[in-house]
Amino acid sequence: MKFHLEIVTPEHLVYSDDIDVLTVPTVQGEISILAKHVPLVTMINPGEIIIKKNNEIEYMAISGGFVQVIPNKVIILADAAERAEEIDLERAEQARERAQRLMEEKRGDKISHAEAMAAFQRALVRIKVARRKTKK
Ligand code: ATP
């Protein structure tokens, strides 16, 4: 039995389809959602989303946001989300190096350091998800 998944960012509707299983990295840990899941709203951590539809598996990078489960529908509101094929690996590697340098430089500045850590995290997720596409 399928349910409808929508993934929306401030820029566009990234995903809209009927799917079988969604795995999403929430702040309480990774959860897998099937049709008829209990209603739920929770925050998402930066991480990997896994979408199963028929016999296909799709991987996406998500940089944080919210997931809402309502009857027969799941809505993800994300800061940013990219399908594995859309990720520019070189850009993510450059972002990781830049963030690493900033984390070193901004040790004394809590806010800048936290921003650099968040950027580092986003880049690591993108690198992991981008590499998935070559493994399929
Ligand atoms: P960068 O420093 O490379 O811009 P960032 O983590 O600051 O990375 P975000 O602010 O999370 O980027 O995202 C800004 C926009 O760029 C979003 O639309 C996001 O989907 C897209 N984006 C960011 N990094 C990549 C990437 N490596 N490949 C494809 N799209 C990306």
C-alpha cells in the first residue's frame, strides 16, 4: 500500500509521488514510515532520505527541516534537499574543505564555529549521498 510524499524547499517542489517506504533522519533518530503511520510532526537532522517505490530505491540529501505525517500523506519541509543525481560532488568537497578551515579559524567564536560545523555536516551528507549513485 502506497502513500503520497511531498518534499518542498523554499525554492521548489523537489519530490511528489506515491511511494512505499520513506526513511528519514529525525532528531529522535532514523524512522521508516509506511502507509497508515500514526500522525506525527518532528524535526529532521541533516542526513540521508531513502525512498522506496516498487523495486526502486532513491537517495536524497536533506539539510534539515520538518516532517509531517498525516493520513495517506507525508510532507517534508526542508531547508535544502537534493536527489543523489543532482549533487555536484566537487562543490560538496570544496564546501567540506572550506567548512573545515573555518572550524579551525573560528574556534574562539561560538556562533561562527557552529555555522561552520553545520556547513561541514551538510557537505558530508552530500558527499555520502552523491557517492550512492555510482554504487547502484
Ligand atoms: P555551498 O557552500 O556549496 O553553497 P551550502 O551548504 O552553503 O553549500 P545550502 O545553503 O545548504 O548550501 O544550499 C543552497 C542551495 O544550493 C540549495 O538549493 C541546495 O540544494 C544547493 N546545493 C548546495 N550544495 C550543493 C551541491 N553540492 N550540489 C547541488 N546542489 C547544492
